[in-house]
Amino acid sequence: MKKVIVITGASSGFGRLSANALAKAGHTVYATMRDAAGRNAPQVADVKKFAHDNKVDMRPIELDVSSEKSIEAAIRQIVAEQSRLDVLMHNAGHMVFGPAEAFTPEQLAELYDINVLSTQRVNRVALPQMRKQRQGLLIWVSSSSSAGGTPPYLAPYFASKAGMDAMAVQYARELALWGIETSIIVPGAFTGGTNHFAHSASPADKERAAEYEAGPYKGYGKKIQEAFAAIVPPDADAGSVADAIVKVVDAPFGKRPFRVHIDPTKDGADVAFAVMDRVRTEMLHRVGLSELLTPAGAESRTASNA
């Protein structure tokens, strides 16, 4: 069934790859991005060209996840055009790289705003429509760093992605009875196909960062990046994340996986999350809240679609 899909941060990386794949799968995809008339104007033109060349319904639209007004305007336009909103994909995010101590508190707050608070802004605008429909799907693009083995120099990014993942888990329980389903996508490290490392921000406190470079951590920035590159298989394709997302969207309601791991480095997040999610599930069973583990109406809708 054709769905109306909104993707945040769709100018590049997983967002753009997913937009392309979902549109080619037959869905109506709104590829959102900030500064669509300025910095991202070339990406807007490229989205339109892709849609035209492939005869798919993919539409670029301005949406700045840091602005409630921008989010409200975008979601209002989408609902006005489509009369519904079926899938919301939280993808917008940013990476930083460097010794944690050298990042200012303001930098951490800004990163947390982009990677965590932005999802809350978008949810508060989009979820009323989904709750009105009594159906929908939230897709959260998390990170294997939230539970897998991690190198240093990425602490602020890892901390913010862990915060987003925790939000996703709790939202799943609070939306289930509304008939809104949740799938958390957990990519590992991909050194190609995304702009995470290329566009990563550095510490604002240059003097403190220099102290690390001049001390026992001399050369560690380069060493860590080389180590990352060495464990990512040469054939690791970021497009596999988009393919996994298409499978989730196209799966029957009530049958979608809660987590999907796409990790070429095999950092162990699949093992750790399996334990964490099982513990959380068992707790809900113990306290008599097991109905929060399945979206309302899943059985009847699955039967009606059979």
C-alpha cells in the first residue's frame, strides 16, 4: 500500500538514500531539509531531477528541525496535500569528533538539540495527525554506538544518539495504544555513502584539544579514524540501510521489527540491544503492561489485509 512518508535530514546520507529507495518502492516521500532555498538548493534540484528521471513521487520540502515554525509549516503543507501522514522517519543528526573535554557545554547542548530535541519538536507537530488516524509508523535512525563497542573521541555524538534511542524506546510504549508502530534502525559505522565523518564538527576549545595532541594522546585522532576505516569492509554499502528501511515500511502492520541492525563492523550492538530490549519487555510483562508491546489493532488490521 502506498504510504505518505516524511524524512528529516534528507539532503544527504541515510536520509537521501532512504528517500530514493522508498520513492522507487512506490511511496510518496517528502524529503525534508533546512535552508532549501539557500545552501541546500542544489540538493532540492537533485531531488526534483531524481523524481523526474525515475518517475517517482519524491518531493523536497523546507523543514528545519531546530525551528518549530518551520516544522509546523512543513507538516501542515504535507497534511493539506495528502490528508494523512503514514510514516515519520527521524534521521536528522550531526556528528562531532575530538576529545570530549575540549568541547564546550554549549557545543554539547547544540548537538543534543539537533540529535535529540529535534525529534521531540517534530513529534509534537506530526503525532497529533497520526493519533487522529489511529495508525502510523515512527522510524528512528539510531546508532550501534548506543550499545556496541565504541572508540574514544566521539563521546558527545555517542551520548546524544543514546539519548535519542532511549526516547524512541519510551515513545514506542506511549504510542502503541494509539495504533502507532515503532521501528528503530541501528546502523553501524559506514565510512562511505554518508557525510558524517566529512562534516563532523571539531572542539571549540582549540587550546585544550592541543593539550591532548601534545600529550599522551598525540596522533590519536588520526589513529582512531584509521582504525575505523580498517574495520569497515570495502564493500560496505550505506544503501543497505535504505534497503532495510524499505522492508520495514513495506512489512505488514503489527509485524514490523522493533529493531533492525545493519552493521558492517559487527561492534556487538545487536547482542547488547537484544539483552536490553528483552529486559525491558520482561519488566512490562511483570508489571502487567504487556499490551504496550503491540500496536493497537494489529491483529484486526493484519487479518483485513490478508
